[in-house]
Amino acid sequence: MTEVLVIGKLEFEVRRSPRRKTLGLTVDRAGELIVHSPETVNSDELHKWVEKKLLWVHQKLLRKEEQNRGSHDLEMVSGETIPYLGQNYRLRIVKDQPAPLYFDGDWFMLRESDRKDAVKHFQHWYRDVGTEWLNERVQFWEPRVGISALKIVVSDLGFRWGSCGQNGVLHFNWKLFQLPVFLVDYVVAHELVHLHENNHTPEFWRILDRVLPDWRKRKENLSHKRPEMIW
């Protein structure tokens, strides 16, 4: 599985290479944290080295957050648009309804008394409804990749779209559900391939090439989507 180094609330993907002689750290375009390491460096050494870089990492992440925040903050008023699986749906503020947030297939309806907690209610909605949908997409891709996930978990992964945990558990970011289906499919296929190959080895990319020949185009498209997103 993917080697992950966790320091505080930050997750760093560790990519080891026999050809690499020094340690390196990158914050990629999507905000993912990647440690590049020789194969011989142990986890304790990596942890200590990365700790010394945390100030730089937080400065980079803050700069990306400020760039991505843009003008997408919602006022939560009737007529605003909310994205779901690449489509925009109108928001309607209603006086009274049983649940704080309801989606009828055309409109998101938010109870007026819950406007101040709207982000929390949308996050819960994305996680509840999106998890069921995502399970179906994972099942769609499993036979194509030739491997099955034991379980999927949807949560807030910060800047990461997904990760492959231990024992066949795949983790996905709830924010994915704002994206078009073809980009979510790229993330799903990518994480399923990690069940075959821990790291981004030549074999990993060979499998992904077979499963999703246009993955490069999808990955590039994904890297430009974050600034357009509301959350």
C-alpha cells in the first residue's frame, strides 16, 4: 500500500527510489504533500527531517488556500448554484421543511434557520449521498483494475483527493462530489491501482495506462479544477 507519513494533521505520501540519493519534499499543484526518499532511509529519520520543514509546508499550503479561495464564497441565498458531480443546481432558501437540507433532483433546498450552518449540512449531504454513489463507481472499476477494495471511507482529506490505506481500505475526499464524473473516475481508478502497487512505480503507471489510457488528460484537468470549486 502507499506509504504515508502522518505529522499532526498533515499526511505525506512517501515515494522511495533506489536511484535517489537525497531527501526531497514537494507540495504539488493540487496541494498533495510528497516526500521523495532513498530506499534506505527509515521512517524515524524521515519523520525528523520532515518536521524541520513544517513551517515551509504550512506557508505553501496557506498560499494555495488563499489562491484557491478566490471569489467562490457563497452567501447562501436563493438562486446561487451548487455543484454536484459536475452539474450546477440552484439553491432555494425555504421557511420550513423537516430536514435542514434537501435535494429534489433539480433544487437544493436549505431551511432558512440553518443558513449559518449551511457548509456543515452540505458536507454531510455530500458524504451521505456521495458515499452510496461512490461505492457503485468503485464496483464499476474493480473488475477493470482486477482488484477489489475491502471498504471505502469518505471524509475530509484536506488537499488530497484520495488515498490507499492499509488492508484494502480506500479513502476519498467528500469534496470530490463537486467534480464531473470522469474526474472522480480518475481518482477511483488511481487509488484502486495502488492496491496492486504501493508507490508510483513503472508497473503502477503501466497498469493505469491499461485501465485508463487517457489518465494524463484527466489528471491535468483535475489539477485545474480546484480553484473553480466552492469547497
